Amino acid sequence: MPFNRRHKAILFVTLVASGCALLLGAELKEALGSTMLGVAFAWAIGSDTAARLYGSLKGVSGAFYTWIRLPLAMALAGAVLGAVLLFTRANPVLVVAVMCAAGILLAPLTPLPTQKIWLRIPLVLLGIAAYLLATF
């Protein structure tokens, strides 16, 4: 199976995170578990189906979607953070690496749809609430 750039990038980040975890004193089974999760993540995200889905999400227009996009992205980021904190027992290296990757992947989905400040404030507050709720 030939690897595309998405596969290679995610596998590289996975190997770096596993190596850092081993250097910081993690057990071998924890490092192998995170490596297996990273390989599964690379397979899912690197596939053409995921790329088409991600491209279609970026291209979807509509008044409702532009307003719900930021809270959905923040809720997804919070759920990812909560899952990583739970399953790695708050390993700071993996938490930082996964949240950096999530931030890079979710950045195109976070621009605010309006220029009026009074409409931006509730949207940002809703995004923060969705993030915190999904994390807990």
C-alpha cells in the first residue's frame, strides 16, 4: 500500500510522540498502544474517503452551517482532549501533540462568519462552552 502525505505525516507524529513517551518513562505497552492508535488514526484520516469528506465540509455553504461550524469544531477538539487525557492518564507529551494536530486539522473550520463584534461574542462564548462541555 503506497502512503500519501497524510499517512506519512500522521505516522511521523505518532512515532515522535511514542518515542517521547518512552523517553519520559512510559512503559513499552503504553508506547505500543499509542503507536497502534496512531496507525489506526493515520489509516482513517489518510484515506481518500476522509479527504473527500473533509473537503466537502470546507466547501459547504449555508447560513446555518457557518454559525454552527465553530461550536462543532470546538466540541470535537474538547472531545479529543478529554479522550486523550483519559486514555493516556494525562500524559502531557501526548496531550500536547494530539491537541496541536487537532488544532491544525480544525483551523480551516474556525473562521467566524460575521464582522460585527456583537454577533461574534455569543458565538465565541458558545464555542468555549462546547469545548469545556465536551472535555468533561
